[in-house]
Amino acid sequence: MTPARRARLSWLHRWAGLVTGWFAFAIFLTGTLALFDTELTRWMQPETAIVPADAQLTSSAMEHAQHILLESEHGGASPSFLLLPDTRDPTLRILHYDGHNFVGPVLDPRTGEVLHPRQTEGGAFFFTFHYTLRLPDPWGARVVACAAFAFAVLVLSGVLLHLKRLIPDYFTLRLQAALPRCLLDLHVLTGSAMLPFHILITWSGLVLTAENALPLIHFSHASASIQQSSVAQPIPPWAPRAPLNAMLQQARSHLNYAPSYVMFDGNETTFSAIQHNSLNANDLSVVFNSQTGEFTNKAAPATKLEDAFYILNGLHIARSMGSTLRWLWFCGGLASSIMIASGLIYYTARQKKHTTSTLYLAQRLNVALLGGPLCACMGFLLCNRIIPDLWPARASLEVEGFFCIWACCGLLAIAYPPYKSWKILCWAMGIIGLGVPVMDALVVPLATLGTALHVSINSLCALTGLLCIGSQSFPATRNHHD
């Protein structure tokens, strides 16, 4: 590569990364947390811990769930679906979409008794934020799609820039060097060590968001659908009349898997099974007549092209993966977040000799858009324990707390110089991270607190808090430049 081409490529990587990195950090951070969205929801609803992990779904629970579905239909509610117990969540859930998230009653699968857990969006908040940034539909998905495309360019340009030193970069991390050099080593190390993961997640995300990235192709279809939906139409009957339990037994024999969820659409009841410990996100499905309970058909096998898409889907979302691969993906997501953050901070640290308004703005945006999301995510968990269980609309209050904490981080970045605001923010994140297990111990019964789920989440929050506080012990003399 000629020096001129390398300079142009470096310019593209630097400036595209500066603009895209702030979006990408929030997307990668929440996407990493969303890998354990089901577990986070269970942690945020400790009332469900009375259901043991090996609880079996009984016929009485299915009958009670069907009764609730029929009552919801008579009340004019939108169609719901059943989320059946599995190893990740042993409860029986009846869910419907409220515009932001799937909510509904939670039942004990052994008796069908309604558990009344605290209202929360749980881990699903991180999942929806990951691909919409909580912006109005369809603009949030389009922004994420554009960020995914730009990030793919960043990954490609970064690989080309460091191609000659790809192997040595695996073993280079000079923690005692000056701050810019240390940040650059960290940026390159996390980028090269997890390079296959970065490429896989980026390009699979591009495939999944291709429709949102090219909205003009579907513009005419969208316009027609908007005109049709503008005419109010009554909701047709959707709840099943035939016994659900009998259909469930037939579905198990047809699928050779335990069904994971049940969908209702007019006269059709569809039982679907997630292929656990698999990279293929293609769910196996069988359809029954909702009125008679008779078996109608089984989903046709996917074509090779469809299988390729489902495998990309499974690799990106990791919904059907086993726990070992999911933890590996979690570490990869953390590496991606560190790579993005270190690259953005390296740019501003390297440019400190050039005092310009653009540099000042970039420094403050780093505080608000790197420290802000991390602080807000831990604050979201803390709000779940601080807000009283029976508080009205507490799920909305948790989300508002997330954005209020983020907004306070932005105000902090404006009010103080970057070095001081980073210091305040690190102490705040440390206090919040250590406060999560403390509040969990005060609020949650001791028997629940000792479970592996609570120990894992509380330990990760405490470790994050300690790392944030410990980062303040780095000598200030390291803030010089090469």
C-alpha cells in the first residue's frame, strides 16, 4: 500500500470512526447485555424465583392460561402469545406488544397461579434499544442500519491499516506507556484479538438490517399499507377454543422437541420450538385449528438460502446458543465496546496539542456518549431495586430513570472540563455498580440472593464498579503524550 493510499485510508478510518463510534458504542453495549435479556428479566423480577428451574408445565396451568387468553379477547385486547417454560426462564408468560415491549401476566407453570411480579421491561429493554435506539419507528432501525454499514467500513479499513502487524498486535499492550500509546495498544489489541467476532457480528447485522438500510425499495409497499391501516378495523377473534393442552401434547410428538412458544392468528394456533444449543435460528413449527384442535400442517423444511439467513440470524442474536457460546459472545461484545471506546478516547488524547472547538466538542461527547450509556445501564438495574414494587407505571419510571441518568452525564460533560467530568463519572459508576448488590441484598430474600443468577449479575456489577473506581488510581503523570 502506497503512503498516499494509507493516509487516505487512515483519514477515512479516523473520521468515520469519530462520527459512527458514539452510536456504535451504545449499540454494542446494549447488544452485549441483550445476550442475557431473559436472565436479566428474571433478575429484575425476583418474585418469579419461587418457581424452581426444573418446574414442569401442567395441564391446569395451560387451562388457566387459555382462560386468560379468552378473557383478553372478550375485553378487546390485541392478540397475545404464550412463552412456555424452558431452562432460561421456568415461568409461563402471556405476552402482548404494548408499542415498546412485550408485557403480560406471569404464571406458575405448576399451578397456573398468577405470580404478580414487579412491572419492568427487564432485559428486553436492552434488546429493543440495541436495534432501535428507542427512536420512533422506523427511524431508529434505519439509524442503526446506517451505523452498521459505517461500522463495517471501519472494520475493513482497520484491518487494511494493521494487516502487516496483525499477529504482533496480539501480544502488544504497553500499560506503562503514555496515555495515547496505551489507548492505541488497547484499541488494536481488542480489534485484532476478536477480529473474527467483529466481522461476523458486523456483517450478520448488515444482513439483518438490509431492509431498513434500503427503505426506498419498500416505499411503495409501505405507503399502501399505511393507507390500508388508516381505516380502523375491529380485531378478529384470535384466542383458541379447542383445549390447548391436547394440542401441546400433539405438538411435542410432531416436533420431537418441547415447544417454546405458541402464536395465535385467527383460526390457527402455531406451536414453535427453538432448537437449543444450535446456531440455526429457524424454529420448528406445527399448526393446529384453533376451533377443533386438529393438526393442520407442519412447516416445510427451509431452503439452503433460508438456512443461511437463519444461521446468520442465530449467530448475531444468539437466542438458540448454549450458555458457553453465549458467554463467549458476551466477551466478544465487551471487546468490541472497549475497542470503540479506546479508539474514540485515543483520538482526543492524541489531538490535545491542537486546541480547537472541534476537539473540545469531541472530548465532551466522549464523556456523554461513552460514560453516559454505561452509567445509565447500571443505573437502570439500580432503579429496579430502588423503585417500590407497587409503584404505578414503574416500568416506564425505570426507562425514564435510564435516560435521566444519561442526560445528567451529558450535563456533567458540559459543566466541567473533560478530565474532571471523567473523574466524577467514574466515581458515580463505581458507586452505582457497588450499590446494585447492596440494594439487591436489602430488597431480595436471602434464599433468592444466593442463586447463581443473582450472584453472577451482582458480581459483574460490583466488578464494573471496582474497575471504575480503580481507574482513578492511575498516575496522572501518564497523561503526557509521545
